Amino acid sequence: MLSESARQTLIFLCSMFVGSSLAGWAMLLWENKPITARQRVGGVILSGFSGMIVALLLHEKLSDHSTLLAGVSLLAGIGGASTIEWLALVVKNYVNGKE
């Protein structure tokens, strides 16, 4: 099975995925604009993975500072939601420009 250290790291990364997903979801809801189901699901998944990837990349260097690492991951989740909104706007403008 997994060692205790690996188990704790896996739990931390999963919690960063969930936290970043919630941060991305909150960012999408904060704008108070109508969003499609595809944008909701895409934003949550993208935010979760971006936060988890940031946590994974910085875990070795910042393992002693888990609070800082969690904050950076949550900010990455917020940025992931902003990225999906920006991409949706670009695609919408592209499609509207073709008509």
C-alpha cells in the first residue's frame, strides 16, 4: 500500500482539487451572469486541475508551508475559472463574427 507520507500528500492534493474547484465555482457565480452547463462543468474541472497541478509542482519546495501552498492553489483555481470565462468569450465573439 502507500506509505504514510504518500497518503498524506495524496489527501492534500485531493483537497486542493476540491478547494480550487469550489474557488472556481465561486468566481463563476460572483459575476452573476448567466452561464451554460458546459461552462459550469468546464470551469469547475479546469479550476480543480489547475489548483492541484500548482500544488503538485510546489509541494516539494513548500511542503513545510502548507498554508501558503493551499492559498496559492486556491488562487490558481480562481484563475482557472477566469480563464474558462475568457475562452468562452473569445469563442462567442469568433462565432458571432462569422455570421
